[in-house]
Amino acid sequence: MNTQEFIKIEDDYFINTFTRQPIVLDHGEGVKVTDIDGNEYLDMFAGIAVNALGHNHPALVKAIQDQAEKLIHISSIYYNEPALIYAKKLVEKTSFDRIFYANSGAEANEGAIKLAVKYTGKSEVISTVESFHGRTIMTLAATGHEHYHEPFKAILPEGFINVPYNDIDAIKEAITENTAAIIVEPIQGEGGVNVPDNDYLKQIEELCHENNIVFIVDEVQTGFGRCGTLFAHELFDVKPDIMTMAKGIGGGVPMGGILATEKVASAFVPGDHGTTFGGGPLVCAAANAVLDTLDEENILDNVNEVGDYFIEELKKLDKEIIADVRGKGLMVGIELTEPGAEYVDKFREAGFLINCTAGNVLRFVPPLIITKDDIDEFVKALDEIL
């Protein structure tokens, strides 16, 4: 079958929820992917910041293969070794005490909000405009995009308040005696790679402590080295009560999770929350491989070195169309003075996979193993295309 025949299958049988790029990807190696027609692309999107180790990384592939030969799924009713080992490793690397395994970022955020409400006994949650926390009904209410809300307003739960991002006064004004939690992305991804002021998260943390509010950081996109530290909130010297994670955690295997302090985590008792697939042996084997490889291959050093180099090279581009270059580590965005969607097609045709978000922001979240040579190749093409 050729590309168009495969695409017709989606047209005929899929529920229409995505506008996809018109290529059928077949395999990948490192930071490159190849479609069924043999066209190769430099992957600057990494499956929406998921493929932290790139494609076909030997440590990740071996971990998945080895575990698949033993156990793939046993449910949450039984213990499994990879889940236990991973929990100990990750908790010891963070300021949190307890973990809950989920299957996606939306599930992690849903569970985090439930935990905050159970812990406080309150019913309001503050989130930010242009945030993205998921597509379940509750996380959709937390997501600060009105166009996502519109078709479902009749069933969105009450108690969710969206305020402007990076505006501490707006949060102060929104706090009431009913505020259970404030949920915020350390750096907004879907909203346009928006980096807050250095003291923004610290001020939120202080407000939460003063008002008995649970401080939740959504690290679904920013976690696992994406921004140069294991988790992006570390850049801002804060200690949240709850952190959510997904995307890069399994290097491509679907997985999510919640980390919480002992004080807050103790609010949940058996029956309050659960999962069938979360924390299965296969996904946790993958997660262990990702976490170990980040250390063994000094990947965070690469993220910082290459990320800084990338941003410096982008800032050298003298283009009237570029309004701003921003980001941390290998989560980088270029804000354009015009809509950016057409540029996604132009880059694909030139052999590069990128993404446009927030209407006019070209978002780059490549595999964390990308090199300066790869960046040079991409920036050269960027200069020519823009």
C-alpha cells in the first residue's frame, strides 16, 4: 500500500479528531525517522516531547524486549518488580515521598486534582490561561483554552478558575476560602513555550502555604530532562505538594504518574483512586531504562549544552518575521509575527518535523540526544525557509 492508500483508511474508519501530517512513518534511528516512501526527517518534535532517548535506543528497546518475555500486564492487584524499583529510584531523586502510576498526563492531572480536593475538603481549583492539562472532562475544565471548552460547556464541572499566566496578582485575586489547589505548568508548552518570571512559581508556593492550598506542578511536558533539570520546577527552587508527569517518562511507552508529599498523599485511602493498567511491568521496565540512561549517558548535560547553543543560534537569525525566541533546555519556541501553520508543511517538505502551537509559535522539542551538528543542520534550513 502507498501513503495515500493508508491515509484513506483513516478517512474511512477513524473518528475525526486529528489533523495529521500526510506521511506514514515506518521506523526511526536516533533523531531521524523514515516514512514508508523512504523519506528521512530530522525529528524536532519527538512525538510531542515524548521520545526523550530518540528512536530505537538500544537500552530502551532491550528493556522492553526483556520484560515482554516475562510479564506484560498483571493489573494493580499484584506487586511487580519494575514498578517497585522505579518508585524507589524516582522518589529518591526528588523532594516527594509517594508515587501513583497512571497511563497519561490527563489521568495524572485528574488524579492530582482529586487528591487535592480530598486532602483539603475544598472545591475550587485555579489554573492559568493558555495552559493545557488534558482532555478528560475535569482536566479540560482546568485547561485554559476557551476554544477547547466551547463544545462541552454544558457538562464542564464548576469550581475551575482560569487566570492569566505569569500574573501573581491575578492568582491572589482568585483565591477564596474554597480554593483547594493551584495547578500550573512550570513552562507552558501548548500555550506557546511561555517561560515565567523567575519568582513566579516561588510566589505561588508561598501563597499556597499561607492559605492551606495544594500546589500542583504539571510536568507532563517539561519533565524528565526536557528543560535541563530532571524536572523543570527545580529551575525555580520550589517544592510543590504534588507533581504530575507523563510524556518522556517511558521514552515512547504510554505512562504517567503522580508524585506527592507524604502529608498530602495520606489523604487517599484504598478505594479513593485506582487504575487497571497503571504501573504495569512493561511500562515500568521502560521507565527504568529511561531514568537510568539519563544518568549513564549524562543526557542532562547534553540538554543544557545543546539547548543553550540552539537558543543562541536562533537568536542570531535576523528575520523580521521572528518576534521572540524563548525556552529552557530543549523546549524551545520561536514566536512569529504571522500564523505559523504553513511553515510546518514547508519544514516537512524540507525533511524536518516541527510543530506550530498557539497559532504563531514554532515549537521544538527534539529528542534529548540531539547534537550540535543536528542543530546546525536545522538552523540552516530554518534560516532558508523563513
